[in-house]
Amino acid sequence: FRLSTPSTPTPLVIITPLHASHIQATVHCCKKHGLQLRIRSGGHDFEGLSYTTTYEVPFVVIDLLNLRSVRINVEKGTAWVESGATVGELYYEIAKRSRTLAFPAGIGHTVGVGGHLSGGGFGLLFRKYGLAADNVIDARLIDVKERILDRKSMGEDLFWAIRGGGGGSFGVVLAWKLKLVAVPAIVTVFT
């Protein structure tokens, strides 16, 4: 209900980019006109933090729902996943290609990968493999200067900060390179 009051700030516009250049142009325009940016990955947002702000400044939402490709490399045990994909889409693509690979993310299949990883990513395989963010090995990020950076060009401090430090603070993460983990081909469960 707090999102439906007349005093709740709402975005001036919601951008749904198809390419990285659309995000770069949005960052440029927001800087030029003094607008705040809010980032939403492709999943749900229970708290509504993507669509509101506590600051008294106009803001724009970049919704990454169109950037959702998932590419699995079974031989290397890695995946590149765009921030707009959901955890369920990531799990589905892994399962299509391997019965013995997985990714230690959460149980909510509608959660956006970008928000899940930028928030740390607690999940069922946590005790053995750590947080989902612990298994991120590279990322592609658009910074405030509109540059597209990878782990090497952004530096280890920024790479550390985007994995669990909260989304939208350090740039717009386009995609994440993930280390997949080994799991048994058959699992027995008793209830």
C-alpha cells in the first residue's frame, strides 16, 4: 500500500533497453539532466525499491527485462547470464545441458539474477558452495562514465562491491560470468 499513496515518488519514465547502448544513452541523459537512476533486473521486487525512492529528486528506472540471455559452457563449467534473466531461467538452461552442474542461487524462480547476485544470493547450496555472489567470476558493467567494464578493467574493489553490496550503487551490471558447481546426477529426498 505504501507504493500506491499520492505522495509516493514515481519514475518519470521506465526504460526497457534492448542493447547496452540504450543504457549508456540513459546514463548520459540522467547525468545531463540531474536525474537519479534506479535499476530493476528481470524478476520481482517485493519491497518496491526499484520503483520508488526516498530522495526528493526525479528518477528514471532502467528495467533490464529484455536483457535475459543465458549461455552455458559445460566443458568449462561456466555460464554468462544477463542481469534481466530470472533464477528459474538460469536453472532451466543449466538443466537442459547438464545433469551434474548447478548454480547455488535461491529457490525463488521469479527472482531476477541481477538483483539476486548484487544482494549476495542466499540459496539452498549455501553451506557447500557459499553465496551465489561468491561464485561470480566476471561481470560486464556500465559505469557512470558510460564505459563498459569487465573484472579486469573495473578493478578488484569494484568487482567485490557489486557482488552483495546492493544493486544500482556502482553502475548497471549487464551480465555476470558464473562458476557452475558439481552436483550428483540423482538426488533422493525424504520428507
